[in-house]
Amino acid sequence: MSLAQAALIAVVVALAYLARRIGGDPGLERPIVLGPIVGLILGDLQTGIIVGGSLELVFIGASPIGGSVPPNVAIGAAIGTALAVGSGHGVQAALVAAIPAAVVGTFFELFAKTVCSFLVHRADRAAAEARGRSIMAVVWAGNAVHFLAYAIPTFLVLRFGGSAIQSLLSGLNEHVQAALNTAAALLPAVGFAILLSVLYNKMLFPLFFVGFAVAAYTDFSVIGIAMLATALVAVIMRRFSSSAAAPPPAPAVPAAPAEKDADSAPAPVTTRLV
């Protein structure tokens, strides 16, 4: 891989991550987006689309929840796609490189977040002194730290580590290659399992089995199932929104006790002593 290609891919990966920090997470760092872009840079768009879609299934359940940091899908997708295109091994090479690269990339992201935690205190002091330009400078300094945390490891691996991984793949025997192909077929199912564990809901989970039954026992295509699911979601959302918008029933007011007539009041009981 040439120097210009490695540098361009590294910049694309870093900018895709910055889009999440600046533009409200448009999803540009997902493998299904980065894979075709990396393939286009390397001159093999078809392989980039195939590898990007396969890696998206693997990492579909990797999402930052709370303070957790999932595997770095942007670095993993870029390195996996680049090595798949360069080695000619396809998805097999992508899995060998993408998953370890995503895990290692997490440490660089954690380092960037640690550095930015010190910058937050500078921003607090600037806010207390009403210095708007200083706050803006601190924010962009944090963005620059994250940019480098994504660009530098991606560039180093693509420029200097690609040949070593390609040699490793070429030296694998048939049994190991068959095992990697089997893992490549199983990992998308693992990704879906992780996603289901995150999205588990007692009310909605049966719909998963409905979709599975429709796909397994009917001739519906994926597009047809997606259209049915969209219509079903629209009906459910409309029902819940209408029930939420309906005013609550007014509480029942107890009836006031009826006033007793003076004539109907019982006469007082008197006793006489004989």
C-alpha cells in the first residue's frame, strides 16, 4: 500500500469519528460506510462493499452504552477492509485483522478520553471567567486529540503492518483457513446475538421469532420482510402514541350523603323509672 493511500484512509477514519463528535453521530464510522470508502480508495469497490457489510453484521451490537467503550469499529473496519483488498483473501482476511485491530483501537480511544478529561477542567475555568474563545479552543483541542488517536494507529498498521499480516495469511495451512472461513460465517450470528441482548424487551422479543418464521418458511424476500416490519412498527407506534395522548379518566367523586328530613328522624328513646 502506498504512502498516500495509507494516509488518506487514516484521515478518512479520523474524520468519520469526528463527525460523531460534531454532527450528532451520522453513522459514518460504521463498517458498512467505511468499507466501501476504503475499497474505493484502494480501487476495489466491490470487495469494500462485501467486507463492509460483513463487518457491519459482526459489529452491529457494538455501541457505547453509558460509560462503556466498545471495540473501535472504525479502525477495525478500515484495517480489515484494506487487508482484505490487498491480500485477496476477502472476508477471511478482514476478520483476522479487523477484530484484533478494533480491540487495540479501543486503548487509543481510552487514552484520548483520558487526555480530554484534563481539558475539561480548563474549559470549566474558562467558563467561570466567561472566556468563550478559550472554551472553543479547548473543545477543538479535544477533537484534535481524538483525531490523532484514530489516524495514527490506522496509518501505522496500514503502512508498516499490512505486509506482515498478508504473509501470515499466506502461510496458514488448509485446516486453519477452513476454521477461519467457519468463523467468518458464525461471527455475524454472534453480532446479532449481542444486538438482541442489548435490545431485549419482553413485549417486542416475540416479534423476532415472527420475522424468523416468515424468513424461514415463506418465499418473502428480505425487502418484503422489512416492509412488513415497517408497517407493523408504524401500527404499534401509532397505538402507543394515541394511548399516551389520551387524557386520563377523571377520578370518581363520591356522592354527598343525603340530608335527612327532620320529620323522618327517629324519636328519642326515653325511659321512665317506676
